Amino acid sequence: MKVLQRGLKKEDIVKIKRYNKWHIVTDNDVRMLVNETSNTDNDDNSNKVDWKNNKAYIFMDSFESSKKFYEKNKELELKLYIKADIGTLYNEYKVNDWSLTERGIEVDLA
């Protein structure tokens, strides 16, 4: 996978101090901040990164939530930032495309 930027703070990505959401939609793009180690209430990983196959699977609260979010924003460019450990810094990865599948939002990474 191609890393575009390393060591980014959340504040630098979203351009807002104390921003609590894990995504932000601007006029031109969708910026998703993924904590790879986060779990849902059922202790399942809410986001999965398949490093071997250059894919990321983003699952919002439910499939319907994922579908609604994707349908509303699918024309925008997706920028994906992944925090792979308990640290506070994100890396930006090159995104080829994103789509909706039965697993939620699927991101093809370069």
C-alpha cells in the first residue's frame, strides 16, 4: 500500500480542534479516520484492513448506516487515514476506489 503522508494528527487532518467524529465530509472529499484496533459493542473489529490484499472494510453502526453514508457521498473523493496502534498519529493511504458491498464500505488501496 502506498503511504501518502505519515505521522498526522487528527487536528491536522480535519482542520478543527477537538473534533470527535471519525469522519468529515468537505466540499471535495470524505476523510475517514480509522482506528484499526477499535471494536464494536459486540467486541468485533468495526474496521478491518486487509494489508495483504490492499483493502479496507469500514463498517458503520449498521449496514443501513453504511449504505446511507455511501449513497450520500459516493461522488466525492475518499481520503483514508489509518491509526494502526494505540498511538495518536495517522498515516494517509492512497485510495484507488471505494464502493458498497455486503461487508459495508470497501476501500481499494493502491
